[in-house]
Amino acid sequence: MNAVAELARYAGGGLRSALSGLRGDECCGVTEVRLRLDKPVVVQKAGREQFLAHDGSLTVDESDAFRPIKRDISETLELLANHSLYAFLEEIKNGFITMPGGHRVGVSGQCVVEDGHVKMIKNVTGLCFRAAGQMTGCANSVIDYISDSGYSIYNTLILSPPGCGKTTLLRDIVRYLSYGGRNIGVVDERGEIAGMRSGGAVDIGPRTDVLEGCPKTIGLRMLLRSMSPDVLAADEIGRREELDIIADIVNAGVKLVCTAHAASITDIKARRVFRELLGADVFKRFIVLGRGEMPGEVRGIYDERFNGLIAKDGGGCDS
């Protein structure tokens, strides 16, 4: 089932009819669907923005666009949470719900804050569906650059802005290494890498062990101690406490493949929390992704000294 058809199953009100009307060729390549209360539904496909029409077609004419009402959004949220918003409260507090298949739906609305922390989001006015890409083979272009001759790989950090395919690339690197004979441990804190909510529909290889819904600070240490991994993988690192465990992993001789939000090497250098890791040469390879027609467009690959192994002009991968 394609990602849009999956979303249609969880859509409420008139939104379900509109999404269900999309033809197969129109669904192909859709990476994002944005719902905002009383605003046109925006569909991102192959790097191009279009609108969802009432009849299920895609249009560039905003006047023909389907505009969700409050009922459409509230019913969709209820279906995404299996009619139990309380069970998904922790995810919603963090601003998203993860769908089967690893697709993420961002949530916006009125935040209730208590003691400096978000307690809940109510009066939801927006949902942003982001399709999880299972692009088998997209890692082929980078494997030779992150492989140390023979069995091992370099500790690798994948950098990109949101929506540019870093999770897609991470997933395929894990799949490649797992089929290649490595034991891989994945901390899938948001359920986006392995898609286990739907029974593990995403192929991440036969030698991959996953801890889903577990904080990276806890999960990385658990996998290190209990599963004898050759490689550990995690998405969107960046907290101080997450970086502390990385030193233990490296000292144990286990390799790392991680992602982080950043538009360039310059961005990651400017972030105080990463300076210690950069100074200690923990990561030996940096892969910078940019926004292209398809997720995961490589704009640059760098070594630990930030020398460009691959660098494309205009990719935001300045050093």
C-alpha cells in the first residue's frame, strides 16, 4: 500500500473521500501532505507543491482546493490514535504521531504548558503527514565512502534540514549493512525507522535488532550491553545526554551511524553541543543532504577534517 493510501485509511470526514480519489500515478512520489484548518490541503510531490482538490485530483489552482474543517482534522487525529488520544499523549506532547510504516504526522495547535513542559496539545488546527521513504538502494552511492576497507565502516553522521531524506538514507544504510553480515542495533525512538507499529513492514535487514519508543540515551546503552552489535544507529541526535553515551560506544569498538538536523557542515560546527564530538574526531564521515526532486539527494561527503570527498556547488555544504 502506498503512503497516501495508508493516510486515507486514517483520514476523517471529507478528507478521506478526497484522498481516496487520488489516482495511483498522482500518489507516486508524494512526500508530504499538509492539513491546516480552513486552508487548502498542500501536497508535496517530487519537490513541487500542489493542492488536493475535492474530487481527489491534484491541482495548481488554489480556488479548487479542499479545505478541511475542524471535524476533518479532529476525526483524523482520533483515527491516527486508534480512538485513544490518551494512549498517544506522550507522542502528541512531542508534536507528532507515528503511523504504521514509519510515516510521521506532525501536530500543531494550542499547547498547554505546565512547569515549563508541554503537557498536551489541544484544539488541533494542523496535521503534517510526512511519508517514510523505503528507497531500497539509495545508500549505494555513499557506502563506498563510509566503508573502511573490509568489514568495518566509519562512524558516520548524516546531516540535512527536515524533510530532505536523512531517515530514508539511514534506513537503507542499516538494511545494506545488515544484509552484508553486520549485527545492527537501532534505537527507533519515534518509530520511523523500522515501522514496527505495522508489524515491521519496512525491510531493515535480517541482522537488525530494534528498540522502538525508547529514548536514545537509554536504548543505545541497552543495545550496547545486551545485543553485541557491530553497528548502532539512531535518528536525530543532538541532546547533551545523547552525546555523552556516544563516547562509551566508541570506546567499546562499536561503530555509529546517526543523523542530525543541520543544513551544512558550518551549521553543525556552530552548535555548541557538537563541538566536543567534532574536536574528538568521533565521526569520521559526514554526509550532507539537500532538497531535490527525491529525498536523500547527496550534496556532500566529508572526512573528519571536513575535506570534501564529494561536494556539489550550491548544496549548502560549505565547510
